[in-house]
Amino acid sequence: METKKKHQVFVEGPIPSGFIAESIEKHSKKLNIGAHSIFLGQVRNDRHENGEVGAIEYTTYHAMAEEVFHHIREETFAKYALTCMHIYHSLGTVQAGEISLFVFTSSAHRADAISACEEIVERIKKEAPVWGKEILTDQKTKWKQNT
């Protein structure tokens, strides 16, 4: 298995919709791709007994998290016939309604793109040392791990 170079995963603040659109547009020039699968994780304004979620503040152990994301990438490329894979996760404050996770997989056929994208998202939730602190509209907070 050929080792892929490590990619920068973390983005400060929300992931802009223009960035997502540009990423998709760049792939239209790659004519060996027949399918894309995209997951966009958006901050929900869940309601708790102490208030409504207005934002999430994401933190991580940066070096450790980068290594986990790299292993997820390597193992996913080994398992599926992917042409491209992109993973971006927010750090810092992301408001309700904004995008905090962008996973984009591409392959010649849809089954690999879809299965790989789903597996990546599940692995991030289980394995990546990224935490989200809910910021409630009444300024009280509740911690959630691996949001």
C-alpha cells in the first residue's frame, strides 16, 4: 500500500459553503470519476432543560488527531477503490446551522464512494480526539465528546 501524504484536516471556524462548492467544482475535470459521496455535518440547535444550543466550540489534541485522521485515510484508501478523499473538521466556535464536518469521497463507481464516506464519518465519531462543547443560548454549557 502506497502511503499518501498527510493532509491538513482542521479549519478554524465553520466550513464555508463556497469552499465546499469549489471542492466539488475542481473534481469535474477528473474524468475517471463516476461518483461522489458527500457528508456535511451541521450544528443543530438542540434544546436541553438548560437552554438551546446556539453554537459548538470544537477542540482537539491536534497532533494526535492529525495522526488518527491520517490512519483513517490510509485504511480507507486501502479498503475502497477511491480516486479522491477529502476530510475537513472545524475547530473553534461554529454557530447552529453552520457546517463543522465535510467528508468528500470520489471513485469510479458509487458503491465505493458511498460506503467509504459513511465509514469515514463513523470512524471520526468513534476514534478522533475532537470534542464539542455546546454553547447554550443562556450561556450555560454541556460537554459532548466526539461531536
